[in-house]
Amino acid sequence: MRVLCVNPNREQMPWPVIPVGLSMVATALDTAGHDVAFADLTFEGKPARAVERAVRRHQPELVALSIRNLDNCNFDKPAFFLPEIREQVVAPLRAHAPAAPLVVGGAAVNVCPTEILEYLDADFAIVGEGEDALPALIRALEAGSDVRSIPGVIARRAARGLPLSGSQRGEPPGGRARAEAVAGRFSRAHRWVDLRRYAELGTPYPIQTKRGCALECSYCVYNEIEGRRYRLRDPADVVDEMEDAVAHGVTQIEIVDSTFNLPLSHARALCAELERRRLPVEISTMGLNPTGVTDELVEAMKRAGFSTLMCTPESASEVTLASLNKGFGKPAIERTARALARAGIPTWWFFLIGAPGETMDTVRETLAFCEAHIPESHLVLFSTGIRVYAGTPLERHCRETGWFSPTESLFEPSWYLSPDLDLDELCATLASAALAHPNWMTNAETVISPTFATLMKRGFRALGKRGPFWLHLPQLFSLATRFGGRQRGFALAAQNLRRLRDVRHHR
């Protein structure tokens, strides 16, 4: 079958993301003998025209559309991505390939499959691993058999002769079945996208060493996306994939597990394999969880080639950590900070402000922690407001307390901000703190145009700045403070937040 895989994700912050998941699906389809084409819209200024060209060139019999994010998760300037996808991608697909079934998948679809299926007028949604489910779906369509028995496949309607799914809840029969990760299942992304173009904008190659998350953070949907049990890849298999990426021009790799160091034994085994192989690549990871971080682990990561890290404690207040159900306390964060400082590994720290029970006292407790424990060589981001997703404990709290009505949909960006916070004082406090610390930033400074982001990153490269672009932001912030740029940005962000004071209705 002729299949067109489409990546509609054009978000550029903090960097454009290599569509590794869809590349993995494309590779699986190619291996199964299908004629596969790939339309990467990341850098397309006119996506509708690019879609039309791809359809006319390939004449697809089926289209696979991968959706990574519903929105930008930015309380200061929320953006919902699906309208553009519907108008600039799905509409031209329907206009120029009306007979081709449209299959949607990706992380966002796992969060709310039936809503996306209806909103985009697609024929099928896939939850779980698309590299398994899509080839099985195509086999069923080619054979004219019923698709309802395929784990992870949801059919929307009996259009174009397609059978209906028996599920009305957006789940395949028997629940969301997910197959174990298979060794050697690489994305071969270099076959489908221009990796060097991504690298020019500071994009690392994303790789998973496992799937699933056993944690119960109150706001998180990783459990819905990947399941609640860990499924571990063999460390040698992971490093084989890294080696393959490096052979095709990749110079930076980011491990994108929900939590890198859980289970701890898996993280240690991976570090040992990386140390043994010594790849010529910069390695980072997003999900360093303070649970279980020790000097021993951090030193092992340093020997393995980790040059930067990202750590996500979300708060340094015991009250807020308990509210978010993080599963660790302030001592674990302090231990992590000391270990990272001793190892000299630059780290980007992430803190969420606004959880249930958050007050100005708990905010100041987090700021005091950053003042005492985070060195100037690290970067700190304070995000205001928490995105509320359906099915999370935070959603239940919002329903129970009347933040949202019992019937209110959370499909479009919906936010929670503790009513115990004084918004004016919060804005002033964060602005003052960031101005005093060039390595501290707020959401206000993530709201920049793609053009400026590209110029900034290329400017760093022209000046010989190595490593991820965020390493060099403190220098940029120092310059902006000197000329009043940060002050104006914070003032504008405060105005936006005041307009959104009633966060229940700012969609």
C-alpha cells in the first residue's frame, strides 16, 4: 500500500523536534513492504501547499498523521495547535486524497483519542505503539477484515466502507494494549528527515531507553501515553541506535524517558554501556528525578558522556511537593543539587508554580532553595500555571473543588493556578528574582517568535558557543537586563496574566 506519513508539528521552542516516533512507524511500514513517503512540515511556511505537493507526488492510499502536542503548555501565551492542523493539514489531505483513510496517532492522541478523532474528522486513531498497530491495521484493511480486534486501533465511523469500532470510550477492546519494546527497533530517522537541518537549530536526537512510568504525579499524563509499567530496552540496543544516529551526522542526543533514573538499575546499566562505547556525541537527559540521585549515579553519568542535564523537581516546598504527589521531599532535591554541583554538570532546572495549596510562602521557599543550592552555571525556569489534562488527579481536584464544572471539557488548553496566590505579588516577585539572577527565567521569556529563536541559536553557533542553546541564555539575559529588555518583557507578561486572572475561562 502507498502510505504517506505526515509530521505536522511546527513548534520551534525550545527547539524543533525530530519526529522520531513517526520515523519509527515509517520504518516499520517500509520493512513490512509498503511504499512509504514522508512529509515533514516542521520548517514549512505554507504547510497546506507542502501537503498538496506530497499528495500529488505520492498518491497515497492511506495517510498516517502523528500529533505530538495538543498545545504549547504556556500559561502566559497559550496556543492550541489542532486548529492549524485541521485547516492546514487535514483539509488539504481530504481535498486532494479523499479516498485515503486518515489515521491519527502520537502522544497527544493517547491523551484524548476520541476528541481528536472527531475534531480532525479522521477515520482511525491509534493508542499505544503505532509501529505495531498501523501495519496490523493496514493488513486488516487490505484483507477486508474487521479492525476491531486490533489492539490500540479505534475506528470512528463506517465511512468509505470502514467498519466501526465497538468502543465508545476511546479505548480498544480489553483496554489500551501496548506491546513490549523490541530490540533493534530503530527509527532510521535519517531516511525520512533532514537531521542536519535540525542540528543547526540546536535540536538533539531524541531516544527512549524505556517506555512507561510507574509514578503518580498529580498533573502528568505519561501513564496514559506509555502505560504504568516500565518496559526496558537492552542498554546495548539503545547505544546501537545512538551509534547509528551519530553515523548520520548527529552530534547531540537527548534521552527522553519520562524519568531517566527510574528504575535506578537500568540507568546504571545504560551508563556502563555508554562508558564502554565512548561515542563522540554530547548526551543529555530531560527526566532526572531527584529520587535516587546520588554522587555515585551522577559520576557514572559524567563518565558515560552526559555533558548537560535537565532536572524536574517542580517545587522545593514540602507542601507543594505533596500536593503534586511527586513522591520525594525537599532533602532529595537538596541532595541532587549538591551532587550535580560537585560533578560540575550544567543543569536546567524546572519548577511549576500554582499547584493546589501553593501560596506566596511556598513560592518564596522554592526561590530560597534556588538561591542557596543552584549555581550560576545552571539555568532555572519557573513556569506559572499548570496545564490540566483529563484523567489526572489534578483534574479530579479541579472538578471536586468547582474549578471546572462537572461537564466542562478539558480538550482545549485548560489551566489551574492556586487561588491562594496573589497574582500581582507573584508577577512582581518572579520578575524581581529573575532580574537579580541572569540564570533564572520565567515563561515570559519562552514566548518568542520562531524567527528570533532561529537567529538566537545561529548567533550562538557563530560565536563558537558549544552545547545546547540554553547554556548561553544567562549571557543573553544579562545583556537584555542592561538595556531594559527583560523588564519590558516581564511587564507585558504581567498584563497578560491579569487579563487571564479568571483562568477557568481563558481558552
